[in-house]
Amino acid sequence: MITQIIDKKSLARATELINKANRIVTICHTGPDGDAIGSSLATVHVLSDIGKDIKAIIPDKALDNLRSLPGAKDIVNAADHPEFAAKLINEADLIICLDFNTIDRAGRLTEVLQEAKAPKILIDHHLGVTIDATLIISHPEMCATCCLLFYFICGIGLFNAIDRNAAECMLAGIMTDTGNFSYNCDDPELYIITAELVRKGADKEKLYNRLFNTFSANCLRLNSYAILKKMEVFHEGHAALITLTRDELNRFKYVKGDTEGLVNRPLAIPGIIYSCFMRQETDCIRVSMRSRGSFPVNELCAEHYGGGGHLNAAGGEFYGSLEDAAALFRSLIKENNKKYIENSKFKNENI
Ligand code: MN
């Protein structure tokens, strides 16, 4: 059905580790997104189907729109129940780490995880794994951990244990990490996997509405305000900037997640190659950038905003006023043009 990308040795070792274990926990990264929650819950559904006592633990709260995923009610949030979470991890005889590559990404669970005696299986799609695990299944070419998990589950012979709930959770992760099949989705096999998940009963339309098209009135107003009143477009510099002060956020009763995706919006304007969004937090200015083609926003964020990330999606922080953070961005536009856009490499790109 699909080409197995995970090597046989790893799959055999995973089978052995899972067979030996009775009590299993899954752990994902801090600020869990649809791929982290989706892969955790799908693992729980599949392994409980074969009789394992398994619980999903998250370091802190996930966004509200993930709460409707099947099984989400039974997730243990370590921010609310730190002792219970630590007890589960310490008593587990297998720990499955999902969707993160460095131990500190486990947030408040980092220390417990580091000291836990149980063997660990890591299943992840981020570049540069540094976690010390018994078995590492790392495939950065995968669009989502949920996609890799599908190969994994098939590889250990548990395709039949994928029920409707597991399928829905895996599709949620794939849709999250590809922006509902907008990017990182050129692999034809992704659509074979998606077809299998839909065949198993995953409701893509429902997932789309819950994950991508559910906003509070305040959130819609905040985003519209940001674009109408706060978006600066630098056509000659191929750049755009949106800033939001604390007062503005408060005016629209901002809650975490409300400005998710806002930074991408200016990239819809023809000619705009990179976009920056700055949000005033209580202690710093949170900076996020997105770009097209070879324009490296990770370099900009690393050089000027103490951060980093991927070529086309990066972030950082600025300690100072929002005006200064914005002025710095504006002052770099000319130089960015010379350095990254006017070179022959970029000119040959079809964007
Ligand atoms: Mn992911």
C-alpha cells in the first residue's frame, strides 16, 4: 500500500519495546499544536486497542480548538497536575516522545523525562535530534509527525488497530503541519495516507471547520483591525510589518492563539516576499516572520531578534519598546533587498 520508509531494524526494536511494556506514556512538546496532540492521541488509541495501559501527557495547555479531538479529555496536562504527570512518567515502562527533537522542548517535563528510567522511543520530523532515546525514528522529510506515525503503525503491523478516532487524530496533525495541504505536501504518498485515514472514518470537513475555521468574534475583529489599521506594506522592499501593542490586544480581549496565522496574511499581496508580526508581551516584544522562496527569515531573526527557526518561518524576541523593534525592522529593509532579493538566485525563483 505504501512504501515503508522506516528501516526494518528500528521497526523490530520498536515492536520488541512495545510488546514488553504494559504501562506506556506519550509526551510531546510545550505549547502543543495539532500535530503534537494528534500524534499523542493517535498513539493512545492504537496502543490501547492492543491492550496497553497508555496515557498522553502534555507539558502545558493546548489550544482550545484541539479539545474536540477524540480522547483529548483524558490527556494529562502537567501544568495542572505536575505530580500526577511525574508519577505516570516514573512508573511507565515505555515513554514515547512525539513531535520534538531536543529535550528542553518538553518544557516543564524536561527534568522528569531526563531522569526517567524507562526506555524511550522518539518519533519526530524536526531537523537535528539531540534527545537521548533508546530508539530514534527521525524523518525530517516528513510533513508531520502524524504522517511518520502512520508509517510507524503500519510498520509494526498495527494498521488494523487504527480506528476512526486514531485516523481523525492523525489527519488533524497532517492538516495542521501542512496548513490544510497548503505547504510541505508535494509527496504523492501523503494523499494515499490521507485516503486511508478518510476511509477509516476521519471527517476532514469537520476537522477543517474546527482547526482552521473557528474564531471568536473578538479574534476576527482583532485580525481585521490589525490588517486595516496596523499593516505597513513596503512594496519596494517586498516586505510587510504588523505590530500590536498590549493595549490593542487587551481591547480585543486577546487570548493565546488569536493572532495565529496573522503573520502569513501579507504574503498574499503580490510582490511581498517576507512578512513580520510583532506583539507586545508583558516582558518583551514577540517577533515572528514568514517568507517565500529562499528569503531566509531565520537569519534575520537570529541576527537581530535573538531567535531563529526555519528558512521560511522563524521567530525571536526583542527587549525594548515596540517602536524600537519596528524601527529596527524598517531600517533593515533596504539592506535585505540587496542581500537576499536582488541576487541572481532569488531572481530565478518562480514566486
Ligand atoms: Mn509537527
